[in-house]
Amino acid sequence: MKQVLLTGAAGGVGTYLRHELAGQYRLRLSDRVNIDDCRATEEFMLSDLTSLESMRKTVQGVDAIIHLGGYSVEGDWDSILQANIIGAHNLFEAARLEGVKRIVFASSNHAMGFYDRDETIDHTAPPRPDSRYGLSKVFGESLGQLYADKYGLEVLSIRIGNVGERPLDVRRLAIWISPRDFAQLVSIGLEHADIKSEIVYGMSDNKRAWWDNSNALRLGYAPMDKSEDYAAEILAAHNPDADHTLPETLQGGVFVTAESIPNPAKPVADDQV
Ligand code: 15L
């Protein structure tokens, strides 16, 4: 079995992935908070994205990396700078220095959040970040392109919509991705023979999508879940009062106006998606 590093492993998305990938890979879990429920095929390493030395130790000897680590919502500039800009740079640099070629980078829909919901965009549309957080994800995608072009790394950036058991609201009917569909995209990122640097959207088979995910389909992605199964229930509970406000007409939702967003997982700066 290949050994794969999963950064930000203590977060919600990391926890889903651990479950979905169990048995397929030996996972090295890293985070700056402890994980004490490792499976037999998992090991844990405490690590600090803001330190290149720490990240070099963390990536040593793995076959590939899934980089979820970093700040996962809008935050103040210093938090974003440390965790997502310096942190992503340290991760890619550590991979280059330690000879790890393949990286799956957790980008976000917030790299594109200022597009209108009635526009359909694909992976070639110019970025329109909706926040400092979204901007840091554009940086991460470009970092992947640079390290692919200049150093021969192989990078799949997934612009994740919202990973969860079910879509949470009308906006998420467009961007939701189930844990098993997300794991399928991650596996494509780890295994596909022809990836140099690619961007795909992390969504399930969603009828109300505003993304053209043909690049993911071209790479073999065949989503198994659809948000439409939850649409009637979500629409029945939807309050249309805010439908004409910016957060409800632009793709990024509340990120387009927010200056900071409370992190549901941890109220203080964290290193998880
Ligand atoms: C994200 O990028 C966040 O990490 C996640 O917490 C959600 O806010 C998601 O986007 C979303 O747009 O729903």
C-alpha cells in the first residue's frame, strides 16, 4: 500500500477522508492538534505548517500528499498569511526538497466566489476570490502550477464546494459533495497517470450546479451522489427574504461580504479545512 500524508487530518474533511480511504492507503496524519484514535494503517505526526523544518520531517518518505491543512474560512490577514500562504509554500517546498512528487491540494469554491450564480464557469475561468481566504486558495493553485512547471511536481487542485453527509441549504444544492465522491476525486489526484497540474471542482452530480466540471469527468470522475435528492426538503425550508442580497446572488455566499467567519470546528485559528 502507498503511504500518503494527510495534512489537517483532525478537521471535519480530514475525518471523512480517513474513513473513506481506510484500507486503500497507509495514512500519515498530521495536524497541530493531537489525533489519538489512529487505525492500524494510520500514524500521527504533530506538525507546524509555518515551519519548513517541521514540514520536511512530516513529508519525509511518503509517496504522495493530500494537503487539507490551513485556515478553512475567512480570517484576519495574519492568520491567512501564516497558515495558507506561508503554510502552503512550506508544504510544496518540503515536498520538492524531500522528493515527494504528487500533491492533491484542497482549494476552495471561494477562489471563484465573486462569480454570479447564473454564470456557469469551468476550470479555465479567471479566479475571482471572494475573501482573503479565497485569495490564499488562488495562491495555492498557482503554487501548484509553478511547482509543476518548474520542478516537475504533479498537482491536482480541487476547488471544494462543501463536503458533508447532505447539502445544508439552497447554495449547497449547487456545490455539495458527499464524502465518498470527494474521496473518489482525491484518489484520482493520487493515482491518475497523466496529471501535471490540473484544477477540478469538488462537487457531486448536482443538477443545480453553476460549475462545468468537464475537467474532472475527463480525468475519470464519476460522482455517485446527487444533491437533488435533498432539494424538495431544502426548498420547503428556504426563506426567500434574502434572495436578492449579494451573498445570495453570488457563488461565494456569505464570504463575499464577511470580514471574518466563526470557525465551526474551532473558534481560534486552526490548521484544518
Ligand atoms: C469552504 O471553503 C470552507 O472551508 C467550508 O467551511 C465551507 O464554508 C465551504 O467553503 C462553503 O462554501 O460552503
